[in-house]
Amino acid sequence: MIDIIGGGILGLTMAYELLKGGTPVRVWERSTSLGGLMGRTTLDELGGVSCDRYYHAILSSDRTIMGLLEELGLRSRVGMVATKMGFYHAAQTYPMTTPLEFLRFPPLSMLDRIRLAYTILACRGIKDWRALEQLPVTAWLEGLSGKTATRNIWTPLLRAKFDGDFSQVPATYIWSRLVRTTDTRTKGGSQEMMCYLPNGYQELVDALAAAICARGGTITLGATVDQVRIADRQVVGLSVDGQEIASTRVVLTTQTPIARRLLPPAAVDVDAQWGQLDGYLGIVCMLVVLRHSLTPYYTLNITDERIPFTGIIETTNLIDPSHVGGFHLIYLPKYVAPNSPYAQMDDAQLKEKFLGYLRQMFPKLHEGTIAAVRIGRERYVEPLHPVGATDLIPTLRSAISGLYLANTSQIYPQLTNGESVCSFARQVAIELR
Ligand SMILES: Cc1cc2nc3c(=O)[nH]c(=O)nc-3n(C[C@H](O)[C@H](O)[C@H](O)COP(=O)(O)OP(=O)(O)OC[C@H]3O[C@@H](n4cnc5c(N)ncnc54)[C@H](O)[C@@H]3O)c2cc1C
């Protein structure tokens, strides 16, 4: 029997894969619903319309997710759309979907464009990422793309993702990103194909939960694990909301700082090991529900540093608005370091700031077009991997017998996304069976 702490996509996929291999599981989830970061929110003020708390796309190249959907009978529910991407630069919007549009981006000279195209081709040719892990991303990009393209294309993307401080980010980050996104392109590269489930990842989450229960696994909601119990260097149980549960094998799927808080003093050495690499960026993300579409893009990247949010993700350019009550959804994310002023602002301040800038970008956006606003905040979203830190990544097995850690910080050099999370969960299950 394995006890899995956390009913997010990672914990549920792992539970399902363990059961497939014949290992019984129990899943403990502190929230009253499953899905974690991939969960849903209900807009009571709009008659109970339900939508994703955050934006989550599936890419056409996501083989593990597609395989899971097939196994769980959801494959026919998957829609596929050729989505568009844009850049908001110097108060203007530029389409950047096709390679041609990319190469026409005004701030770039012909030489910059050639070097940019070369960067993409060069990345696809790199199979061994280990050397990239030692290189700071900016120096590596300047070598490949040149200074102007780095300043106008790569720097804004990096600034957005790492809340301004990317001096310690290794080259693997952009390499992984380019390999993943160019995989989703049609032959010839002219279109980006993205996929969706009409009710978001929640459909996968619900199907996994049903399959877990059908195979004899248990899922307990509203169950906060307070501590893992250890005696003689062996897991002996769990404290769940103060109640003692006997157990000999526990997998923590929560983010590392949360997992560390569940360790008793007897695991001080494990705590120190996990603490060697446990930095995460958080996010504040405003969902604005509109009565009309705002842009033709799924993603509009914002390169203007004055605008606090780093992109506009209009998910209803992928998921048909009819699946969310006929409304149009835009998400305005800002990744935040713990000391960011945006992490400290209250909802009213954030709303005023973000909507003020949105109106500045789109002066024709009227108050009456905005049907609802929701602010999401998460302290631990993006695990940070500084240059040359691969050896510090916590391992699945710890020095305590029966105690395991399996979370997104161990997914490297791939980026953290639904595909990499599910494929990692499957790998861990195979190792633990
Ligand atoms: C704004 C945003 C956009 C994103 N966009 C994409 C995207 O487009 N595509 C994509 O694939 N991915 C995307 N991601 C990433 C994706 O959401 C995560 O990689 C994934 O959801 C992580 O799943 P997880 O199970 O590891 O963690 P989580 O979802 O965080 O699950 C951990 C679970 O553990 C539970 N838990 C915590 N402490 C305890 C405790 N003490 N006891 C019991 N339970 C506990 C939590 O309640 C939670 O349910 C995005 C994330 C965000 C925030």
C-alpha cells in the first residue's frame, strides 16, 4: 500500500499508474476538490458558470496526455484548434504565429531574423542538454541570436517568466521551451495546433479519480496531512488532521517547501537535503470574464516593461465560448518572487492596477464588457533551477525507508506542464511498484 499526499494531476496520475501495476493506493487531498492548480472555479455572479482557475492547454504533441485520455475514454472529447500568438511591443500588437510573421517583427534586422531562425534550428539539433545546464541563458542566446534579437524577443520572455531576475537561469530553459513549442507545429511550421477538453483538465482529473476508485484505490478529500510519522528510520504512519493512520510507504507530491513542513524532527537530514534546492516563483493571475472577445490570440506576449502582467491568454480562442456560458475569458498572469510588491497587494489594488493597464492597451474596452473578475494567487508554481544545480535536485527516494518525494521540482530539463507532469508520474509509479 502506498499513501499519496496531494490530489493534483501528479498525485492522481501516479495513483492510477500504481493501481494499473497492482499496487494499492490511498490519496489524501487537503482541499474539498481534486485537481490542485488545474482545478476549476465557479462564477456564482454569472449563474454558476464554471471555468479553469488558470489557463491550461494541451499541445498536439503531448503523447502521454493523449495516451491517458485514450485509456480513460476521453480521446473523442479532445478538440484541436490552430491558435495564434502575438507580441505587444511599443504600444502595438504584432502577429507572431507563423515563421514569416516572426521574421517580419519590425525591431529585427534581416541579420537578426536569420540568427533567430538559426537559434530555433540549432535548438532542435541539440540532443544532449547537459552542457547547456552550465551556461547562463542570456550569454548563450546572445551567442546564437545576437544582442538585438535577445533584447527584443528573449529578454521580455525571460523577464516575464522569472519576475525580472533570470541571471541564474540556465540555457536549458529556452532550449526546452523551443523544442516543446516547435513540436506542436504543422508540417512546414505555419500553424500552432493546440488541444482542449470542453471542461478543461477537470475532465481528466475526474476520469482519473473514477478509475482510481474503480480499481479499489481510495481518495479522501478535505484531509490535511500534518506530519509523516517516522520510527527507527522507517515510515510508520501519517497524521491526518490529527488522526493517526498506519503506513509504511508515503509519497509526497506537494511542492518541496510544503513537503518539508510535513517532516518530523527525526528526518532532519532529509529536510536539509530537500532544502538545498527548494526555490519557487509564485503567481498572481487575474481572470477577466468578458462579454466580447478582446484579441484573436491565444497568447499575446507583452514586451512593455511598464505593464505588470506579462501576457494576455485568451483561452476562448481555443475553447469555444459556448463551453463557458458564452463568455470570453482572458487571464493576466504575473509570476512573482516572494518579495515582489505584486505578491503583497490586496485584491482591490491588483484589480485597479491590472484593469487600468488593460484599458490603456485597449482603450475601447468598456466597463460594461467586463462581466466578472477573479484573482488567483499561488505561492509555489515555478520551481527554480539555477545554473549547474542538477545535482541538488531532491531524489525520489530519501534516506528514510518508505519516504518518497515526487514533485515538479524534479522534472528537469523539461518544463513543468501537464505532459511532463503526467509522464514523470508514470515513471515514478513504475519505479515504486
Ligand atoms: C497560471 C498557471 C498556468 C499554467 N499553465 C499550464 C499550461 O498551459 N499547461 C500545463 O500543462 N500546465 C500549466 N501549468 C502548470 C500546472 O498547473 C502544474 O504543473 C500542475 O498542475 C502541477 O500539478 P501537481 O499535482 O504537481 O501540483 P498541485 O496541482 O499543486 O497539487 C498538489 C496538491 O497537494 C495538495 N496538498 C498540499 N498540501 C497538502 C497536505 N498537507 N495534505 C494533503 N494535500 C495537500 C494541494 O491541495 C494540491 O491539490 C500552469 C500553472 C499555473 C499556475
